[in-house]
Amino acid sequence: MTHCIAAPLRHAFAFALAASLLAACVSTAPPSDRAAASPPTRASYTRVAWSDLPGLATDRIVEAWPAFRAGCAALVANPRTEPTWRKPCDASLAVDGASEAAVRAFLAEHFSPYAISAPDGNRDGLVTGYYEPSLTGSRERTGRFGVPLYGVPDDLLVVDLASLHPELADRRVRGRIEGRRVVPYWSRRDIESGAMRNAKVLAYVEDPLDAFFLQIQGSGRIALGDGDVLRVGYADQNGHPYRAIANTLIARGEMTLEQASMQSIREWARANPARLAEVLDTNPSYVFFREVPAPTPGTLHAMIDGPLGSLGVPLLPRRTIAVDTRAIPLGAPVWIATTQPSTRSPLQRLVLAQDTGGAIRGAVRADFFWGAGETATAEAGRMRETGRLWLLWPTAAPLP
């Protein structure tokens, strides 16, 4: 997150509108931390036939089965979601997950598809993409690796306002103690200037822009010199609002809205290294990471090589999305119909709603997880497509 990566940030990229540029899905931040002040998102659900789902006949639905099973483990373990998911998840234990026919039959028996509409009735929405960054770094500061990735500082204070005022449920304030007062926590500029004392550093990387994008995505992998790989995930945030640096560059005439993309920002940074820090500091938000342990061999988590999403399960590349949980319940299967950015061919498939993100707001809104590596990075950086979503909801359960 943050989630998407904004708070997470992880936080995908929304590149065409300046207001959402680089406000990606910051994966793994608790949903209660995200956009608590936003008004409720309402959605309409219209029952449709399975045959109405575009691409249903051609999708390899079985590819999403590992994500479904991993999600079931989290959903039935949660007392709040267990009543809805117990019946289909128990039934899934008897399904041959390698059989396309068996998985299709299971979904048809236990789920019903619903077209999702925005409050104004519009079924068309925005689909962006996000990825898991892969960086090179070191546990120790070196001449090459000098950009720190911080863990959660000891002096970061998180106040759950619901404990003081129930009407402020799901709202949290972050700050620090100064004398007898609670004051805002250090901004990005402060942190980069050394304001934090004795902060824990998980690793050091080479490029400050790579570290910045890692904060936006909310999770990533750091290849260490000894051959080990350190996986980090979103742990917390300094409480300052996220401001997209693309907006700054556009406002200053460095690029146009049409030119704005992750790739164009990298090109600008290479051409203007002395100005990069000042531009990054225009975004006062700062993300702190935690080290994510490797999954236990033989478990469902070990079968999926992805970062942990907001549901607490690893994200399966090209089969999981981040959503606004005020419209689509976390963990639900979703049918998505959009366009692949590189080829302009249809992207129509079964996905699982297993993540959230700071920029993922709206009933018909999704952030498509592409995975890790160069191809995933490129696809996520270009993706800003119109799309439609269908909620696949347990037939025996009331609609959300």
C-alpha cells in the first residue's frame, strides 16, 4: 500500500490525471489507515448471467485458484467475514484446483456475478497498475549504497481517535511528543535532513528515486551482496499527506500531463540529478518499512511469490487487484474487463480483490498487480485504462 501504495501508498500508478499521478496502491497498510476522511463510496450491484462476463470462455480461470485458496484461509479465520465465506471456502477444499472444468463448476455453483455501477449509474471506471520493485542494496552503508530504507521509528506516535470519540472510527493521527505537546511527525524534508535520531535502517539502496518509488508501491525486494534477498513491506507512515511529484513537475513546466509517466519522471531525474531531492521533498509523506519473512515451505503462501496485500496473503501476479473496500469487499473474486497497455488487446479475467491503496477510490476502480521484474514495471507504469468490474459474490450470502 501505501498501497498501493500510498498509505501504502502502496501503495500502483495513476498516470494520466495529475491529481492521482503516482498515488499508487501502497499494499499492506491496514484498511483502517486509508483515507478515513473520505465519504462513503456507494455502489450498485446488478445480477447478470455468467455468459455476460466478457472473455469468460477464453480465460484460464484455474490460474487464479491459488489466490482464491490463500484468500479463503484469511477470510474464514476472521470472525467478521467467516459467516459469509465459510460455505464456499469449505466446499473449495474438495475441488481439483488443477482442473479448469472443476474450478468453473465450483464458481458457477457457489457464486453469482453482479455488474458494479457507480452511484451515477456509470459502469465504466479506471484501472491502473502496480508492481513489486526489485532493487539492489546492502545491510550496511557503503560508497555505492547510501540511501536508507527506514523501519518504524520509536518516537512515532499513532493515536486511534475512535478510542477517544467513537464517531471518529477508523481515523488515526500520527505525530511525536515534544515536551508535553503532540506535534506533527517529521516531514520527508526533515527526515532526509537527519531529523530522526537513532532510526532503524533495514537496508541501504543506491538511487533515491528508486527508494521513493518503493515507498509508493509499498513493498519490494532488495538483492543483497551476499546473495540473499530482503523483502520489505509497508509498516507505517509519517502522517503527512501524499503529494504526487508528477503534479510538481507539470506545474513547473518540466513536462506536460500527456507526457507524465514513471518512465518520463526517471528521464527527468537522470537529466536533473541536482534538482531531484528538492522535487521529492515536495511530497511530505514518508513510508516506513518492515522486513517480511519468507513463507513457510509447503504452505499456500509459499505457492505465491508475491508481496503481502491488505488481506494478509501474498498477491498473485496478474490475478490480484487493489480495490476500494467501501464498494468491493476485501477477498472477493472479481471479473475484470479492461485493456492491456502494451498491446491494446483485451485483458478480461478472474482476479481476487486482496489489496487496497491510497489512490484506489470509487466503486468502479481497480489497481491491477503485475508482479515483479522489468516487464511488470513497464506495464504498471503505462497502465491507465477504462475498465468494468463484476463482483462474484457467494450465492448463499446477502449482498454487501
